Amino acid sequence: MNILIIGSGGREHALAWKIKQSSKCERIYVAPGNGGTESIATNLHLNLEDFQEIADAITEHTISLLIVGPEEPLVRGLVDFLNEEKSLKQLKIIGPSAKGAQLEGSKEYAKEFMIRHKIPTAAYKTVTKENLKETLKYMEQWEPPYVLKADGLAGGKGVIITEELEEAQRSLTQLIANKKFGKAGEKVLLEKFLSGLEVSFFVITDGKDYQILPEAKDYKRIGERDTGLNTGGMGAVSPVVFADRDFKEKVNKQIIKPTIEGLQKEGIHYCGFIFFGLMAVNGQPYVVEYNVRMGDPETEVVMPRIKGDFLKLLVAAADRSLAEREIEYEKFTATTVVYVSQGYPEHYEKGHEIIIGDTKAALPFHAGTKMEEGKLITNGGRVIALTGLGESLKEALSKSYAGGDEVHWEGKKFRQDIGFDLKALGQ
Ligand code: AMP
Ligand code: GLY
């Protein structure tokens, strides 16, 4: 079968890499893709804002399965649009409708959903222009730190966490008055701070049944020891030592199952990935956020840890027969280290030539790269992720870094301490 993957990151490269191993896979297309996907698939230069252009490409390339990598097209209703197309009745799609995508598209919607279905999450209050004044006063009774979140999609940059009451009050006022995040900032959530260990769980669901993929931990901050600005993610590790059997059972029972059942009860047909961003607070899982897609760079460690034919699992999800499937994990540890452009996540340059040596110690998953006139050049903040596989965290990391040593461009930056907290926990 022919497959189209929407997106251009390391996530999409890792999905294409895994799917290509299936005997059922004929041709893979990635739109728009990157310099890495070009070597294992065909990149299509589609405008992702133009759903008709995507529909036409699906027909032209006789695509049987569509996988939507990023959240934006989902929240904007790509799946609803394609489902309406009479000529695409046979198309299998991995990705929810706009309604389902609201779990990520609106943090307030996600919170209300969790409350309706008794899913553990931090207490919160929605703030708008109307109740801003009273909230500023009411915050005086909250214990710091203060967590502020723009309601809508803000590309991972819509969260402010501060210890200072005055700073929190100022930020909240600015968020609402200045609409710092545009439409996404018209509503802001003031949330209780959860203190604990972060871990991400992923499921693929057909709307009724689900399979849990390997868990992962990502490293969002730019600086060593989790300091500095938030990024899309600077590295990831799977498995995660503190997510033991007991914890996984709690996650399944208290979070995953009620989420899938909640979607069903509300009549939202959901076929796709759900990413549960969790905080383990004294061994109890709480939902920090839902995403309606796989994580990046988490996918770069999750895919290598899935045993067997992932494409068959995706097809089963689209055909609503996931109950008949069993997912198996590889026992080894996978780590990924993301190599980024100097200046990221703020201003950075593009267009530097990338020279890649012998990276066979690790799997290279490209993100911000592109081929131009026969040369591979940088084309984004996060440039390439190197995934190492090993018997231990230490071995996997040494392979990630050995792979990274073989990749060169002007201004290459990376975190040297991926997994530091897990090492401290004995992993
Ligand atoms: P989000 O965009 O909701 O994933 O938030 C980004 C990051 O902020 C999360 O990965 C957490 O590290 C942190 N965060 C968000 N909400 C909370 C919370 N209620 N308590 C503690 N940390 C949080
Ligand atoms: N790495 C976090 C995310 O994909 O949202």
C-alpha cells in the first residue's frame, strides 16, 4: 500500500523509517518532508494550509493510508475535510477530527473533559478579560509557583511558570490584555503547580480499543539540568525507570481507559494517537496535557522500541480492529539527542551546509534539514536527532553522542546531559 505522512520533523522521519520496514509498504510519501525523509521516501511539496491540494495528492499517488504528524492540520479540520470527499471513501486516516483534536487545541476543553470523566489533573481556573481583576486578587491566596497557560495552540510556548506572585499577575494581565498569543491567549488557564516526575505515554486507538506504545521522557529546556527557555524538545529516553508496572497500571486505569471511554461516551470518533503528558506526584499520575499526535523527539525513541510490523497496527486502528492486535516492545533502551542551530529556540540562522560522517553508531532522524543543489543544509532550529540503542541508558546515550560527533555544521549545539535525572534514579 502507498502511505502519505504529513509533516516535516524528526517525528515524521522516524514514522517513515519504521513503516518502511513493513512488507505491506509499497511507496511512502512525506509532505513536505525534509532532507532525511527524501532518502527513504518521496517528498511532496504540498501547501498544508490547502486541504484540497492534499486531497488531490492522495488521489494522484493512490494513497491508502494517511498519517497526520503535527497537530495544526488536525485542529484545523483536515480529517473532517477528507472524510467529506466522496472520492476518498476508501482512504484510511490516522488522526482525529477537529472535535477530537480539541483535546490539544483548547486547554480549557481538555480540562473540562478530564473533569467530566474524573481523570486526575491539576486544579485550574479559566481567566478572561471579564474575570481578570478578581483573579489577580484571588491569586494572592494561591501557593507559588504559578502556572499560566494560553488556551489555544501556541507551539509549546504558551506556558509560563513563575515563583513570583507579582510576575505571575503581570504576565497574566499581559497575556490577556496584549493577546501575546493572539487568539490562543484570549483565555488563560491558571493552574495548580504539580511537583513530581514527568513522563509521556502514547496510545494508538481505533476509537474503541487501544494499544499502549512504549513510554518516554523528553527534555524540553534548552539548557543543561533543565534550565533556560522551553524548546520543542532536546532529547528523549525510553523506557523510563520510574514508570514501573504499578505506575503503568494506574495510568491505564485512571487515565487512558477513562479518556478513550470518555471520547466514546461523547460521540467523538477518534482514530489516531493520543499523547498523555503526565506528572507522577508521589507515584500518582496526573495529566499535564493531552496531545493528539505523537511527540517529537519522543517518536524517535518510541518507534525503534516497537517490535514487528507497525504499519499493520496502524491499518488495524483505521479498520477498527485493534482489539485483535497485541503490541510488543523491544527490551533495549533508546535515547535520542537533538542537535540544534545556534540561537535556537530564539533567533537562529538557516542554510549552513551539513556534513555527515559515519553515523552508524546511531540512527539519524532529520528535522530541520533540506537538500538544495545536491547539498544538505540546515533548515530549522532542531536540525537532526541521533537515536542510540543499547542494553543500558549509558550505552544508548554513548551511541547517540558518538553519532552526533559525526554530524557537522557551523553553530551546532546540543545538550550533553540527556537522561541526567534518570541516571540519578538509578536507570
Ligand atoms: P504543556 O504545554 O501543558 O505541556 O506545559 C509545558 C511544560 O510545563 C510541561 O511539560 C511541564 O513541564 C510544565 N507544566 C505544565 N503544567 C504544569 C503544572 N500544572 N505543574 C507543573 N508543571 C507544569
Ligand atoms: N516533545 C513534546 C511534544 O512533542 O509536544
